[in-house]
Amino acid sequence: MTELTTRIISSEKDVARLVNIEFRKESLQVKDNSVSEQATITTTSTAFSNASPSSYNSDTEPIVFRNTTYIETVTTIPVREQWTNKVEFLLSVIGYVVDLGNVWRFPYMCFDNGGGAFLIPYMIFLCVIGIPMLYLELFLGQYYRCGNITLWSHISPSMKGIGISSFLIVTTVTLFYTTIIAHAVFYLFASFREIMPWSLCSHSWNTPNCAERMHLNEYDLNETNFIEFDQLTSYTNITNITFIQKTSSADEYYNIYMLGINKSSGLTHLGNIKIDLLLCLISIFILMYICIYRGVKSTGKAVYVTAILPYLVLIILLIQGLTLKGSRVGIQYFLKPNFQKLKDMKVWFSAANQIFFTLGPGLSVLTTYGSYNLPTNNCYYDALIAVLANFIASFLAGFVVFSGLGHMAYRLKKHITNVVGQGQGASLSFIAYPEILATFKYPTFFSILFFLMVINLGLDSDFGGLEAMYTALSDEYPLLKRNRKYGMLIMCGLLILACLPTVTQGGNYIVQFLDKFSTAPSLMLIVMLEAITATWIYGIKNLVNDMRLNLGFEPNLFFRVAWTILCPFIVISLMILSLTYSDPLIYGNYEYPQWSIIFGWCLNICFILPVLFYILQTFFQCTHGTMRERLQQLFRANKTSSIKWQQENGRTANI
């Protein structure tokens, strides 16, 4: 908080023309070969004298005071917490952009969109949206050094709603995202056995139609038609089917034992809370609280494990996967593009949606992490390194998953497109791949490694989400900043309560519902507004000048075109495309009712209402001028705030 200090100084010396003189001092501390900004002090000295006013001519003579007393007011600007070093910041950003989307969602997107054909639009959108927006958000965060809500109000008061909308979206994503991590914790504890429980059909929860399909002989495989658990309307109708219908033991373990979704009839009857899943959920929040309640310095220590471990595990699993029979077929499907698929606009939309899901532009995490950097940090290379790390992790995960699917197709004597049910992204991470792990020579070791990796991937992203939420609130309300320990505890408790519906027996219906309606198209709109606000309202010339002054170089032409034209145009096109799709929302054999679809779109619209609210509020607060002048004022940069910030930080710019 700002401190105000008054000191009275007596002097016998003569002082010439000393009236309201302002001067400035910056204190820099060097520690561990790093320079950190400690404080900024602005001093205003006002001179008082017992000399007679008539003793001088104010127009022609210098003012000389004798026996003068000075009242010196010192305003100390608070010091913002900083990353301990550059490595911790980079690992935190890498941990955020390399998340469950790389292992859980990316392989499934490839699988569901023609294998290698998906990689072409994915890499295009990675270059024209992913890298530019990552670069922009990191720079804005470290330039303004504040949470996302405060940041956009500094740029333009009418755009403060961008920060609030981002806050709402990242909160909603955290709810279902943490539940998925809780599923991984459940599987981790189940992995401490010699024989994996999802590989057997001898448990009390198994149905008569359960089959240990990875252990069937060739005759049984030819006589058996496997289906996903959720594709069965009811087990009582099985006798009416002329051929043998079976569900895999891994499928029943996931759906019947862990989720208990067979006891839920849908959104209108979610069933009871699963106590075991609730305990897993609470353990995740406790772990996250311990890691981040002290701020980015403690988060920076945790990411040494959570950001590095997934790469080591992926390499180990890849080496093991390449030794499996049939793995080459799976990798070929992953890499070989089906160019006919590129004619389907749904593939392009899925690729763009994957960029938004895994890199997370618009969710305020990147601006939050950047705000704990010095303004001179070279965030350009940070963005490139983070995107490269994301790309490598996605490819590693693709090789790992598809080598396993190729092996599964070999053992089941099926085409690779028929070994996993369609429409369930989680079926890869929690059904298909665990089923493959159970066939390894050391299943316990590899299962523990795999689910530890999934948990670490999820924790990194949740670290970012919680930090973004709390920083946004604490920069708006300083009381929360002074009481971070208790404020973070209350926030985690509230999030646990909000997550309760997702750990019921029908909780996965909620998870898929939130996955569908928490991001597109509202998140796309937020990203578009960020680009427009930074380049059109604040001005691309001002933005480029700020980068030159702080980073020492200007962004090249590609980034300027991407921010001003490409990103807004592509995002608008994707938003229109998302609205044209009318595919029903289905989980297994359960089709979501029409009222839930309407509610989902209303929820998505609510996420962007704060943007409209602050635009209208700013418009009605401006009561001077004509209608045209008020509209022009509405979308005008907050230059006064920018100039004030630059004065406080000893910089000037052509604004």
C-alpha cells in the first residue's frame, strides 16, 4: 500500500527559486546477479520563509529564502513481487501452456479429425494466433504490472470488462479442469497394485458383458464386437442382439466403478456425491494451496518438478511404446495426412479451438505471470520458447498415444479408428491408454508414471488459473493482497463447493457441458477484443513504441499484421463457424436436452456481458459533448493513465 511520510527540515543555507520542485529517486538492489526494482520515491519540497513578500520582485529577481523550513512529503510506491529468476518464470509459463490439453485433448483431436490432417491447420493457427497472442499478453502483463482487470482499465476504461470476462471464464474452466485431475489422482492410487484393476472383469461392479479384451484369444476376438459402455441403452436388451456385444473391463472401471455414471440418468438426476472422488478433489486443492499461497516465489519452486517431469515421462513412455508390436501403424496414422479431411471446416475449427484450449490466450494467466516480471524482460523469446515447448509436448504425446493405439489395434485385429469410442476425449487417457499400460511388463511402474504425469500437467495449469484469479482480485482490492494466505484459502474453499456437482455420479455430464460452453465462442471474442484494444484503441504505433523502449527492439511486420488484422479476422470467422455447427451434444448414448443447450449458450453470453456493461457505463458517465464525441471518447486510450505510469517508471513515449 502507498505510504505517505512528512519530514520537517531546517536549513541555514540560501535557496534560489525553490517552489514545488519535484525530483525522483529509484532504488535498485543487486542480489544473486539479478537486479530487482525495490521502490520509487517521488519527493515534493515546499519552501516557507519569514522573509517579507515585498523584499523582492517576482518578475525580475530570483527568489531567495533565508532561515527556511522545508516540509518534504515522500510517497513510496509499493513493490510488486517478482519471480526469483528467469528460469522459474519460463518453467511456469511452459507448465501452463503444456497441460492436459496436450495429452488428453490433442491426441483425441487428431484421432477424431483424420490423424495427420489435423496437424496442418493446427500448425497454421499456432503461428498466426498462438505465438502473436502469447507475445502480446506477456508484454502487456509486464508493462503494466498488474492483474488482468486493472490492466485493461489502464489501457481504456471502457474495456475493463475484458478482464472481468476473462476472470469468469478461467474460473469456470478451473472447475471442470480440477475434476479431471481428481480422476487422475483416483487412478494413481489404484495403480499401486500388481495387477491393474481395470484389466479384470472379476470385480463386483462388472457386468455379464464385460470382457478382458486385451487378453482374449484370436477366436474370441473374431466372435466379439466391442462397444463403449455408454453406447449400450440397457443391459436387459443385450439378449436381442444376434452377435456378442461386449464392453471392455477398462471401460466399465472408468464409467461404472470410478464415475458411477450408470446410476445417473442425466443432468436432471446427477445422483449422489462420490466420496472417493471428492477426497481426491480436496487433496488437489490442498496441494495447490500449499504451492501457491505465498505467491509466485513459491509457485516458481513447484514448477521445477511439475513442468519438467511430464517431458521425462513422455520420453520413457515413447521408448516403451516404440517396442510394442503394431506401434508403427499407429504412428503412421498420426503423421500421414488425409487431405480430404481438410475440406471439412470442422477440422479447422477443432484445430483453432485446440490452440485456445492449450495455450490459453484470453484466460489472463499469461498477463498475470508477465506482471511479476520487470518491464524490460525479453518476453519475445519467452513466447517462442513456450510455444516450442507446447509443440514438442503435443508431438511427444501424439507419438506415445498413437503407438499404443497401434498396438491395441494389432492385438484386437481391428483398424485403429475402431479401437476407441468416438465422442469422448477422456476415453484416451482414462480408458484406452490405461488398458494398454496393463499389458506392459511392469504395469505398476508405468501406470504410476503416466498418472503422475497427468496430475503434474493439470497442476501447472491450475496454478496459473488460481494465480490469475487471485491477482486480478487483489490488485483491485488491496485488502486481499495484504491477507493473501487467508484470501487464497477462502477462494479454494469456494471452488471446492462449486466443484461438488462435478464429483457426483453424473458429474461427467457437467464436465462435458462446461468443456463445451466455457470457452468458444466467448473466449474467442475476448481474444479478439484484446487484439483490437491493444492495436486499434491504444494504437499499434504506441504499442510498438512501448516495446521498443522496454525490450530494445520493435516487433516485426508479421506480428503487427497478426495483431491488427489476422487475429481479429480469423477469430471472427471462427466465431461465426462455431455458431453454424448444430451437432447435438452427446455423452455416450445420452443426448443433452434442448433446455441445457439453451442454458449453455446463455452461460456463454453471460461471460461477455461485463464487456458490454463497462462500455455502456463509460458512455453514460461521459455527459459532455455531442453523441459523436461521446462515442469517440468511448474507444479512446487512457493516455493519462499511461503517461502517469511511465512517469512513475522513468520512461517517456510518444503517446
